[in-house]
Amino acid sequence: MANPSGSFIWYELMTTDSDAAAAFYGAVVGWTFGEPVSTDQSGPVDYRMIVRSDGGFAGGVLRLTEEMTAGGARPAWMGYLYSPDVDATVSAIVNEGGRLYMPAFDITVGRIAMVADPQGAPIYVMTPVAPDSQEGMQSDVFDQEKPQHVRWNELMSADPEASIAFYKKHFGIDHEGDMDMGEFGKYRFIQHHGVPIGAIMPLMPKMSMSVWNFYIGVDDIDRASAAVESGSGKIVNGPMEIPGGQFALNGMDPQGAAFGLVGPRQR
């Protein structure tokens, strides 16, 4: 893969109702969901691609089965970080106090595993395998400027300093610059190979665990905000103006997955 090691190369929505999620994110973001595809996993798995208006993929959707929810799985957005050696990365993470949620296994498009970092934030690691005709392909699911892509990756951590050290060591994610949030601490900006990709911040009050939050680009924050509310979602915070003159909000979709939106105000 042409992406540098440690890049965010995929995003996945885990949900209890793929059809309802398709309607919600279609109205809010402009995506469409494809038909279920084979993942080479044992047993029936409902996995769908999220398709942008330009025909590219924005990520995937995994429908949670009753067995998955009984095992503790809940609606959520997950990120995938590129590792050239999933097994070695998993071993190193576990040895540093991380947790293995899903041992490494092979699917059609690569080898993946789900872990939690030492502060408890779940994340996938993946070694992708490109089709024979597309060797050297590059994932474009993350783009810091475009709508219908994830534009910002935000880690809320129980120990931001430890998280900064961890992601730099294992994924080459650097920290440079921060913003003072007063009583809530510092909002530390992170970069990957010189590209701003997000931030690491302390846990907010009443948060019980570290977690990654992903901000999806929209064409108009007010239109998207109205679509969230009319689509039975919930706005938790915002829209609020952010550096650069754009606006961001945090929300929950109707199935309970947390998400962020970022985009301009058109009026």
C-alpha cells in the first residue's frame, strides 16, 4: 500500500441496523451503502461498503448480530491503522499493556486485528492486500479538507501524554502544538508525515473510557445538523466554530454510535 505505515486507512461503523444507518448517514453526509459483501469470515456477516458521491469508498458498515451484542459489542465508529506486520504490532501493543480484543485473522482484503491501546481506546490494525490490478493503491478515506471523507481523528485519552508517546512509537504519529481548553486541559494536535490528522485530549467529565472520535466532512454544517435532528439522531455539542472558520459538532446516530461532523456554514 502506498500510504505510510501508521496511516488511517479505513473507517467502520458497527451498527445494529444497517438499513436505518444508511438512511441516516445518507441524509446527513450524502453517502450510500452498498449491498452486503463477502468478508471470508465464518458464519453470515452483513458487511457493506460506504460509497461517496464521487464513487470512492468512505469505509464499511458491520451489522452487529445478537451474538456480537451479547458479547459486549455496541454501535460505534472504529478506525483502522496501517501496519506492515499486524502480528508484530499486536504483540508489541499487548506487551506494553494494551489489550487484544480480536486476534489477527485474514480476510479477502488483508489481515486485521482489534486491540485497545494501553489507555483503553479500541482500534483496528491492518495489513491490507490490494487486488492484483491495483498494487500500490492508496487509501483516501481520510482527507483533511473534503466532504464525505473523515477529516479529523480525535482521541479522548485517560492519559494524553502516554497516548502521544504510544502512537508515536508504534505508528509514527507526532505531536506538535496545542490549544488551551481551560479547566479541561490541552487539546494536543497530531500529525502524520507532516499532515495534520487530528488531536489528543483528556477525557471529558463523566467519560469512563478512552475512545477515538471521528469527524466526517459535510458540505454545510447547518444542513447536516438539521438532518441529524430530523433523522432521530442527537446533537451532543455544537455546531461550534473552530480554527479556520469552519464548524464542528458531536452527535449520536439513532442506533447509538457517536460521531463528529465538520464543515462550512453556507448561509
